[in-house]
Amino acid sequence: MKYCKLSVNINKVALIRNSRGGNYPDIFKFAEDCERFGAEGITVHPRPDERHIRYSDLEILSSVVNTELNIEGYPSEKFLTIMDKLKPHQVTLVPDSPEALTSDNGWDIIKYFDFLKEVNNRLHFNGIRVSLFVNVDPKQIEAALKLGIDRIELYTGPFAEEYKINPTNSLIPFKEIEKRLEGSNLRLNAGHDLNLYNLAALKSVLPSLEEVSIGHALVSDALYYGIENTIGLYKRALRKGEEARG
């Protein structure tokens, strides 16, 4: 059972900041405080319209984040040029259109294999760990194994919905993925709609899970519990999942 890191997505904090202008709440201090309270990473996803995290935020974040900075985004030339310069610890490639409100589907790796291979090589040249946002689909996992990327991030949105109705069935596909990745060099992340209700269960069937990135639910919970307590609760949920497996 691998220890799973918690990466806090601070997009929602930036959204609040942008609603009034200026830098309040201070997203850079917020990122530092999340690390101080136990987060092992910070995730951001700049969108073309910069409705939350702005491209101008990235350079400052890269200088203040001491754990791991994970930058998500569609690999446009503009995005890749910025990544070439900043060289974050990890880049998570997502297939979102510019109009998407949130990431709601993984890559069709089979269709875009050559394109993703080229992007992966470019990022690797700059020493950046590459993760690919994928659906929980055996065919896409097989294609990812051939791509030469470092990690995949499993899109857990559909899981979160099914878990409310049938927790047992919702976990079956992840058990199969865990079995398929055994012995491979492809590492495992997960994200989207994970929360205090479903996180421990997911970790219990994915012993090799190395990182979860959580933003919306975590920031929402922080309205009630405070950010320090909330980070502690999410880390406790991950430990509960590890203990359930062990």
C-alpha cells in the first residue's frame, strides 16, 4: 500500500479573489498555508478565459510552492510554452475545450496517440513529470501503457455519482485497473468530485494510488471546518482507506 499524497486544487480560492479584483484572498499565502497544514501538493488549472487561476499567477506559485506544483491544462502551444519556462513538478494534460466549466472527460488516447506522444516528449525534455487525465476505461489504460507517460489521473466524476447509489459496484472498475497496472511503470493519480464521503473507499481498492487532487469539495468543506481542519480530515480519510486495505 503506497502512501497517497493530497494535492489541494486552489482554483476556487482564485475564483473568489477574482470576483472582487486584487489578491484577496491571497492565493499565494493560501497555497503556502495549505502546505503548512499538511498538503503535499498544490494543483491549479488555468483556463483560457482566466476565470480563476491566471497565467500571471503561475510564476509566483512556482516560486512559493515547496512541495509539488501540479499544473493542469490543455496542451496548446501557449500552455506548453509556459510549461517549458516554469518547469513545474508535474503537468496534467486534460482534453478540455476552452468553454468547459470543469474537466468532465478523459483523453481518447487511441485517437490522439501521436499528438500526446509528441507533447509527452517535449515535457520530458524539460524534466517535467507528465500525467494524463483518463476515463476509467480498460482500452484507454492499455493505450496509456504504450505512451511512455509517467502517470495517469483517473477521472472519478462518474464514480462519485454511482457511489451515492451503489458503493460496491462503483468500485469494481478500479479493482480491475489496479490489477492491470501491477508490475508496470505507470503510476496512478485520481481526481474529480472526490470528497470526505467517497475518498476512503476509493483508496481502499487502489493501493497503488499515489496522489489525489481535490479542490471544489475541499474548499467547500473549509467553509464549515476551516482549511487546516479540512486538510486534516482529507488526510485522515486517505489513511482510513489505507488501513481498510491493510
